[in-house]
Amino acid sequence: MTIQVTRVARALGAVVSGVDLSDELSQPDIDRLGELLIEHQILFFRGQPITPQQHARFAARFGTLHVHPIYPVLPELPEIMLIDTHPGFLPDNDNWHTDVTFSQTPPMAGILAAKLLPAAGGDTLWSSSSAVYETLSAPLRLFLEGLTAQHSVAKSFPAERWANDPASKSRYERAVAKHPPVNHPVVRTHPVSGRKGLFVNEGFTTHINELSPHESQAVLAFLFAQAGRPELTVRWNWKVDDIAFWDNRVTQHYAIADYLPERRTMHRATVNGDKPF
């Protein structure tokens, strides 16, 4: 097969065609997709009606798979996270965030498949954390390098959301106990490209350790706001069986919750990563 690539936005994003993700892809094809991921930070694929098993198999070609400690997963395949949002299970990913930064080794990548969509709405935006960093002035970049920030699972997943159902509450309490707050560098270096990017996000980052509370609040508010600058983002209008494959080390994303009371169902596989530096 011949892989074709069409750039979507200036800062990040490309549509990839000429590949069937339900197939057992050759190693050269996997290597090529890995190269494109580094180059474009997020890859979009149209018309990919993969099963959960095929989804997990494709994701596992890039590393071991993460099982989310709180969010629902497919009972028969816990490596596939179920993001099924509706009035009975409200969305909580409608903010700028990088997945699972409450872990000592946050994921390398996420692979999201659209299964059920509302008649309108439900787009997702991605932002390039490296492009954001590169737009900052040199003195500000110098100030941020060497700082560390704390990330907490409880910030993005507050206890009251999971308190009504005993099974969910128990799973939540186990996850919080297993994942105490962690510290990561405010500026992260990509382990493959060497490109630097901001590594703080509104979803999980609570404060910058080396600053006073007021200073930390002011600096983080400024940095969080940069993720949403339109020229540093790409917006994807989903169709059923679309797949998005993003580099979680240098991106943030925001799932727009503008479709309720309709339902939106997505499957996500998450590839484990390494310790940020």
C-alpha cells in the first residue's frame, strides 16, 4: 500500500490515507506512521471501521497499552477505554488537557475511534504544546525551564462525580490511593525529536512547585490560556469510523461538549510512555 499524507493545519495535524488499520500492517508501514506522528503530532484517518480487538492490536504496535484506573473500559478488553457521554454520564474532558499526566510515566500516544456521534457538534481540538512554547519570548522560556509542576488525578476526576455508584466509587478511591500527586518539568523535551514543549495542562496541573501560590496561579493561568490560541490548534469534525492518533507528549486536546442531550461514544487505546525530562 502507498501511504498518502495531507496536512490539515499549520501548527499540527495531517490526514493519512492509503492504509487500512484493521490489517496486520507491515513494520515499514508502522515505522512510517511513527515518523509521521513525530512530524505532524496528530494523524487523522477517515473510514476505518475497526473492531476493539483490531484497535488494540494496532495501538500495541507502538508500545504496551495503558488501562485507565477510573474511566469505564470495555469489559472484554480493558485496554480499550469507553468514552460514552450522555445526560446520564456527562462529559468531563471539555477542557484543555494532556492525558494521564497524573502518572509518573504519562502516555506516549492516544488513539481515538468514533463509534456513535450526535447529529451536530462533538468536535475535538488539539493544540501543539511545542508550538505554544516556541511562541513564548526567550526570557519567559528561560524562566520556565528548570521549574516543575504538580499533577493530580483528583483535579480532573473530582470525588463527587464517582460517588453515586458503589463500584465506581471504589474504583475511584483505589485509583487515587495508587496515584498520589506527581511532579513533572514545566518544559518537556521530546525524547525522539528533541523539540521542547510546555508540559502543564488545565486538566491535571495544580501548581508550580518553585513559585508562591499567587505566582503559580498567575503563571499557570497564562500558560493554560496559550493552548487555545487558534493558530496553534487543529479542529476535527468527526465522522463515524474516523480515528485520531496523537502524540500525547507534545499536545493537548479539548473535546467540545456542545451536543447534549444527544450521545457521543468513542473508544480510546492509550500507549504507555516514559518519564518526562
